[in-house]
Amino acid sequence: MPAKKTARSQERRRVINRQVRSSTRTAVKKAVRTMGQADAEESVAAVRQAVSKLDRAASKHVVHRNAVARSKSRLMRRLNTATSS
């Protein structure tokens, strides 16, 4: 591929990846925030949404799959301690 065409396609991917990464981070932050305030059902729903966003980011190779697994593990651990107490 010519360098200019590669640069154009990389710029398009960069914008898309940034949006995916941002929405993923927002979902994770929302899940963590609801654990401290809301009831268990709302927390579980928020965590489920965050896990879905994380998996989607991993499938698109925006975030490394091991980083996603680590984030999911930490989220679930926090959810389990929040709902058990």
C-alpha cells in the first residue's frame, strides 16, 4: 500500500478505536460507581454491560485480550464483595 493511503486508513482506525476505548472506560467507571450506591440488580446490570463492552473491544483488537481478562476479573471480584456484604 502506498504510504499516504496507509496514513489515511490508520487515521480512520484511530478515531474508531478511540471511540471504542472511551465507551469501554465509561462503562467500567459506571459499573464501579453503581456498586457503591445502587442495589444489587442495578450493579449486576452495569457490570454485565461493562463486560460486554470489554469483550467487544477485545474482539476488535482495540484492547489486548489479557488486559480485558484482568479488567473483567477485577470487576467481578468487586461485584462479589459488594453484593456479599
